[in-house]
Amino acid sequence: MKRLVLIVVAASTILSCMAIPKWYNLNTVRKYEDEKIVGIGQGTSRETAINNARDDMLQQITVRVETQIESYAIEIEEDGKNYYLETIQQSTKLTLDQTVQGMTVEMEKKEKDTWYMMVSISKKSFLNTLKNDLDLINSSLNVLIADADELLDQGKLVPSIQNYIDAQGLIVDLYAKKSLYDCFADKPYNTKEGVTVNSIDSSIRKALAAIRFDVVSGNNQNSKIGKQLESAIVFKANMRNPKTGDISNISGIPVRVFYSDGELIEKGFTNNEGEFSVNVIAVPAQGNKGKVIIKMDVYNLPTYLNSLLNNTIGEAFFKTSEIENIAVQLLIKDKKGMRQEKVEEKLIKMLGKNLIHVNENSHLLLDGTINIKDSREIEGSSGSQFLVNIEVNIQLKDLKANNVIGSMTVSGKGLSVKDEASAIENAYNNIGFNNRDLLQMIASVNEDN
């Protein structure tokens, strides 16, 4: 009986081996390696087998190219290492995805319910395509950097920085394609000496460091809290020519103007004289003092370089006097008319910071209605979640005169893995009241009464 079992097992093994094509083995694949990049795969359908063979080919390339990319990482400065490695890897994946679209089926065979597949791409064609791309990138890169350097010397900061940023994008593609090329070519691809991630970063830092912001007018004004400053604050962007030392204005530079707590006031571009004018609501940051900051708006800079913009800012200051003693009633309700005390508590705290107190006998009423703008179930990393977006429309009403003095709209977003009700509650907790809009609305009380 044991002998019969052994014979059956042996026969099954032989039949199993006979079912797999002879070419479906590592030795056959190696015969192609000088001229082709090969992948093998199997599946219950032809399409599945092709996909598995393609994945096998991609895996082989990826393993080799990852080592090459790691060698580039050694020369990248530490603060930019993570950013560049990630972008190079993304560019490499995109190049590979495009490359395998041109793969050919070398061999295929169906045995019973299984498809066996061998796919390949021509190594010569693959390298020629990469070299053509590299030549084009290298040429464009050299032109961009030369133009950027010249523009910076001429004091033309905005186009100079844009050229550097464009070059930065190209060098990521250069590193990605070069890593692929060098993995399979007999000799590595030669690039222009001195053109590296670090050299372009250094040029961008140099350009950003040349920016200066001055206050032309509107500094050190006084105003009541919540009122617009009497005069606009005018900033001017300028730079020092790195060669001549001459100071020139910077027109067309994108800027952001904000309070010291980060709340945005306005953004736009400097005019032909390098000036940017902004009207400011007097909202103090500490005590009766307020500050307005201008800085260059973010281009498509890598995240780790954005911090450089924080070192190149202009500042203007103002002082405030308190609003006359004001009391308001407060009523925040949902769509069903139910009072929402948690939301009211948040608003009461903000009012208190601005010396506005809540009194149910006041003839002024802050009346708000909460509306659910969007409620849906979404898929998150931890599974299904409920997402709710709410909007609160608030009006300041004079009950004596029976009119509306002002209005504002705020919003909140809530997520919950539990249910919609929990997501709504979280949205209530996340409502963000705009202090500037609130004070501007309250400040108008003195004008109307």
C-alpha cells in the first residue's frame, strides 16, 4: 500500500513538472538578460499572467534602481533629503509605468487552467529612450540655470526664482532617469559638473535672501478695536543687486499680508513700483498692540525651503483703544431651532477676550443658525468614517430698531467613525470664529447707535 502511494505521488510530481513550460524558469530568463529586461508570471487568465509578468519585470528593475537612488541621497543635504528622495522615486515610478507599456510578449502557454507568460522590453530601446530624454533635460536644465543666474544679476528676481524652480523640477527627472540609465548601461550618463540638487537649492536661497520689505506709509496708527485703520499700510519690496550693490524695487512679486497670529488679511502682487497696499482692521494681538506682516507668497518651493520666507518679512504696527462697553444677547440654534450651548460657549469666550459681555437684557442680539452643508460617509485609512461640514450664519440685530447691523459666516468640519451625530458634534467643536470679522461687526454698533 505504501509503495502504491509513493508511485502516485511520484507520478503527480512528474505530471506537475511536465505542465510547466520548459522556458518558464530562471535559466531561460538569464539567456535574455544581455539584450532584454524580462519578467515571467502565471495566472488563471491570460490578462492576470501578463500583469504578474509585468510586475515581476518591474520588481527586478525597482530593486536595482533603489540602490542607485540611495547613492544619490548621499550627496543631497540633510534638510532636503526626504523631499528629493520621495520626488525622485515618484518620477522613477512614472517613467517605469510609461516604459512597460511598450513591453512585448516573448512566450506564452496555457496548461490546463493556468497561463504562463514571459514579457520583455528591449534594453537597447529602453536605454536609447532614456538617453534622449536625459539629453533634452540636461540641455534645458543648463539653459534655465544660466538664464536664472543672469536674471538675478540684473535684479529681475521674480523670473529668476521661477527659472530656478523650473530647473529644480527638471533635476528631479534627471536624477530619476539617470538612475534607471546607469543601472543598465555600460557607462553612467555624464551630466554637467556642478549642476546638482544642492547647487540649485543654494541659488534659490541666494535669491530669496536678496528680498527686503520696507513700510512706505501707514505705520504706527491708532484706532478703535474692530475699526479699519484710517490709512492703508503700504509696503515696498526691494532687493540689493548681488554685483553692484544697487537697491531696486521688485515688481510682480506674490505676497501675503497677515496678522501676527497668522490670520490672512490679503494677498496679491506688488505693483510696478514694488508696492503693495492693504487696508487693515485693528485687531490687537496682545493688549492694545497689533502687528501686520508681509512676506513673499510661496511659489512651488519644496516644503523644507518655505521656512526661508519667514526670515524675509516686513512689519507694520498699530495701537488700539477699547470698544465702548457693549453687551449682547446670544442665541445659536440648529436648523430645528434647538439651542446649541456648546457653540455659544466658544463664542462667549471670544467675546470676553474683546471686552464684550453677554446680557440677556441687551437690545443687541447675536443670532446664529447652524446649517449642515454636507454629510456623507467616506473611506479612510482606518475604515469607514462620517464626514460633516456645517455653516453658521450669524447676524447682529438691533431689537429696538428692528434692523440688522451686520453679519458673518463661519464653518466647521467633523469626522467620526461612530455615526453622523458624533461627526456633527465634532463639527460644532471645530467651528472657527473669525475674530476680525466679529470685531468689525461689533465695532459698527457705535456708528449706528
